[in-house]
Amino acid sequence: MVNVGVIGAGLMGSTHARLLTSAVAGAEVVAISDAVQDSAATVAEEVGAGTIHADALELIADPAVHAVVIASPVATHEPFALACIEAGKPVLCEKPLATSAAAAKRIVDAEVAVARRYLTVGFMRRYDPGYADLKTRLDAGAIGAPLLVHCAHRNPSVHEFFDSRMIITDTAVHEVDITRWLLGEEIVRATVLTPAPSGRARQGLRDPQLILFETEHGRIVDVEAFVSAGYAYDIRCEIVGEDGTLELLPPATVSERRDFTESLPLPRGFQQRFGAAYVNELQAWVASIQLGEEPSGPSAWDGYAAAAVCEAAVASLESGRPVDVDL
């Protein structure tokens, strides 16, 4: 068994702790840490973790903890990730990897210094069956060379603390990573356009946003990021190639026919839409630890590259001009 310590007992930390306990083979959650002790105690009791650490660094140093999940606030990611690398413990860190590209680069440099990968970034879409199928078909040449990618990321709502920059750094960051992965190339320029804001959006929130990315080989990616959509959690992706198109379909579900209409239920949130992806991500991470292998999932470099792209997009949001990505 891989003994896992989870840092963070909020939404993401508790989600990981529950899945590791109920749906992932070969893992046991043995320790929880959170700045709010009551939250840590609640999650620990639910998953049967025997230890609560008030200090996350104590959890990382705990000899009973073999591997660490970081799901605490973004500002804590860098010091906790660096501590895990120094301790030689595999770590799955939620996105975004750090508060800035420079901070993420320090994590990359720390792994380079020890000549080993310890860190996996929680870009779980790479483990979603639909996206995995897109990647397989695209790499097999099903539609020829890719030319354009159309994406939509729609949330029914977001927390009150969500601001216009976070629509890029916490929402569209998923599209940044998944398009880099699908196309196998870096994004070199970002342009953000802001139409008239939705009446559902809080005052001052620039929502929706249309984000345009240009890749190093001249592909164009457009991302509609709309976090006040109201109606559902709706994720879309279409790749246009020289010989055809590939389009992501919603997860298989049940259609209902009545009163002369046919309807399909839509996900309410990321847990419903990407439930299988989170399980697959955690299972692959645990399996690599059991085998003593370096992780094969999204790397610290992927986290750094995503952060650099997001920084360029935020600069474009603020300036109204295209901004080159500095890698």
C-alpha cells in the first residue's frame, strides 16, 4: 500500500481523499493537514486517516507518509512542492502549479537539481476517456494535420472571490494544458477579448472572455471561458484538421423522452463531468509509485508552461493587446 498524506481539506483535498479511499487500488490516506483543524478532522474521520498535522511541512516529513497530494491554496503550492522534492517523496499538486511562472520554474529547477521527477500536476483532463480518445485519433492521423482548435469552458457559477484574472489562471488553464498536450507543441502568443459582460456576472467581472492562442507551428486555438453560464458545467473541444474534424462528446448518459421531447441531463460541476478522469489520474499516480517509476503524467514543466501562457493571457486581458509567451 502507498500511504498518502493529503494537504488541504477543502473541496479538492476532500475529493482526492475520498477517491483514494474508495476508488483507487493500492492507496491508503494516513494523514491530513489543513489550516482549519475542524476541516482536517472531518475529512480524516471520513476517510479513516489516523493522523492530523497542523503544519503541512510536518506531514511531508512524516516517515509514515510515502506520497503527498497538495490541494491547499495556490500560494502554498511552491513551498510544499519544494519540500516534497527535498524529502524525495512523490507529489501530486493541484493546478495551477504556482502563483507565477517564476515560482513554477523554481520547482522545475529543483527537480533538475536532483535529476529525478517527483511531481505530477493535477491536469486531470489528460485522463478523461473522451480527451484520451481525441489524442489517440489525432496522433493516428485520423483528420490529417490539425489546423484549428475550438474550446468552451462554461461553469454555472463561481465563488464570490473569483475575479477576472482567475477566469484565465484557474479556469482556462485547463484548456492551455490540454491543447498543448493534444497538439504536442507550445503556445507562443495570447490575445484576450472581452465582449459585453453577462447579466449573470458579478459587477466588475469580465465574463465571458474569448481567448485566442497561437502555437509555435501556426495553429490557432480559441477558448470561450464563461464562468457565469448558469445552465450547466459544459466542456467542449473540437479539432479541425486538413481531412476532417474530431469533436469531444459528453460522457455517456441516459436520455429521457416524454411529453413529445427528448432530453439529456447535463453535469452540474466538475465532479460529475470528470469523475472518471480524477480516478484514472490518481490510479496512474499510485501505480507509478508502487512500481518505483517516475510519474508519466503532467510534469513540473507542464505546470510552468501553463503558468507562463496564463501570465501572457492576463497581460493581454489588462492591455487589450496580443502578448507573447515568455518561456
